[in-house]
Amino acid sequence: MATDAGEFETELDAYRDRVEKPLWRLFVAYGRGEWRWLAVGLLTSVFTYAALLVTPIVLGTTIDAVFTQESAYALPLVPEAWLPTARTDQFRLSATIIGVALLGGAVLQWVRGVSINFFAHGVMYAIRVDAYEKMQRLDMTFFDKALGDAVRTGVIVLGVTAALECTNRQPTLVTLGAVPLVGGG
């Protein structure tokens, strides 16, 4: 099938043009069964980054109140009645809060990584199984055509390389430099 520009269009190109939002389609088709892992991963991400914010806030308050005494000892979201008045106790409370926040952040980061990986690997597994099943249902002519195209492309590359080698070596190097890009495409 030829396009308006005269380029050869494969079946895959034609299919790709008909599909809108392919990543969203994959997410909806394969991600639904794994949504719990994604939810845990996203939720723990929020709490992980919140835990990371605790350290600089508590550290700044502790430096200003305990060491330099430039301000009163006050922590966000902690009632003033719960805060100690002695500087040593304020320091201990700050160190404990920072330690718990760092440890909790590390645990949350681990849970986030595990849950996001379970989600991603579950989706990839389902896609691979579907792709394998689709390949098994294809007619042999599909594979024959693919092999024929690979042989044709290989012969053309070798032929053009040999012809350029005989005429001028510089274009040969430029052409061979583009082969990996073409092969990857």
C-alpha cells in the first residue's frame, strides 16, 4: 500500500494510524487487573515525599529554637501543649522525629518500588502473553514474508556497500554509519 508521499506503508503503519492514544489503550486494557499495585505505589509515593519534607522543617525549627534561640520551638501540625520546654528535650524530640521520618521514608520508598514493579511487571507479562498468543495464531505467510523482507534488505545493504566500496570509500563509511539506525527503525 503506498501513501501520498509515495512511501511504502506496512500493515503495522496502517494499524498505527487507526489507533488513538495507544499508551492509554494499553493502560486501560492491561492495567486494570493490576490497579491495586498502582494505587499502593502512588499513595506511598505521596507519603514518601511528605516524609522527606519533615527533615528540613524540623531541622530548621530546631536550629532556630534550640541552638540559636532566634524563635520559639514550634512544629507544624504538632499542638503546642505536646512540645517540651527544655532545650535538651526539644533536641531529643527533633532527633526522634527526624529519625522516624527518615526510617519511615526509606520503608515507604521500598514499598513504593515493590508495588510499582509489581504493577509494571504484571502489565508487561499480560502484554507478552497476548502478543505470544497472537503470534501463534498468525498464518505462516506472515513469517515467510518477514523472512523474505529481511533477506531482501540484507542483500540491498550488502550490494550498495559493495558498489560504494568499489567507487568511493568515504560514502561507504557514511552509509554504514546509517545502517544501525535503519536496522533499528
